[in-house]
Amino acid sequence: MRRITTVASAAGILLLLTGCTSDSGPQAVPASGRAPLQEVPCDATGTAARPPELPAPASGPYTVEKVVDGDTIRIRCNGTSTRVRLVGINAPENVKEDAPVECGGPEASSYLHSLLAGSQVFLSADPAQGTRDKYDRILAYVWTQDGALANKSIVENGHAEVTGYGKAFAYSDEFAAAADQAKASKAARWNC
């Protein structure tokens, strides 16, 4: 009898440690194993249909007002033109004041422009990265009307490095694999 009690106690402790209870089952974790994403708190301004493969918290659609450079766009958020910084990437500079144009910067900007300019996008925030950066830009994953993750497309095509600026992010493994392939093929900025 004592062994049964010990086993039951151990099972109860294991359930607590794994985030489960005997009543509610496991806590919700996306099937992908990624940390859950969050909605971006902006009123939608577009009319595009939502692609079925988007993660549930992706909000939008938002009309892209401007492509600023290879990793920043402008959308209308709650009536204001707002900058959005794509999470998990860093494209070479080409418009930053008091900074030289970096090799691959104009090409990164041109690529993002061809991908997003004048289109409608969907956004999700990554709680591990925060919702805004030190420049007050919204930090987000950006999906196209076709359901492609723009952040990953930029990396796949060699126009940006992968970085979470010292913090984990939901798509880090996928972005790192895409970056490795781009580097190996000397795509875009990796040919500088």
C-alpha cells in the first residue's frame, strides 16, 4: 500500500512539473513546439482574406504604407503611420542617418519592397522579444497575403542575418537553417 501511495505522489509531482493537472490535462502549447505568439494591438486596415495557414494570433490585415529598408516597414496602426521591425532578422543598413550604406543594404531594401510594397500583411508579436524596440517600432513576424513569412523569406534569399539580439525567438531554428543555406550558396549579402 505504501508503494502505491509513493507512486501516486510521484505522479502528482510529475504532473505539476510538466504543467499538467489531473483535471485539465496539458496546458496549451502550439503543435510546432514554439512558444505561443501574440496579436499585435492594431486595428486592421486591409481587406485581404486571411490565409488558412497563419497562426491563430496573427492580426490584420494591414496595408503596407511604405517599405523603409530591408527589415522595417510602415503600416497604419490605430490611425497612425507606425513602423514595424521584422523580428529575428537584421538586414544591412542603407538608410540609417550617420551610417554608411552597407554591402547588400540596397538589395535587401529592394527585395523587401518587391515582397511587401503596397500589399496587405498579417502580424504576430513574439512575447520573448517584446512588443516594441528602443526606437518604438512594433516588433513582429510579418506574413504576406499568400501566407509566406516575410522574415524567413528575407533570410532564405540572403538579404539578412538571423538575430534575436540576445533573446530567444519562436522561429530561431527555421531562420538559422535558412541562413545556413543562404551563406553556403553565397546568396545576396553573403557574396559581399
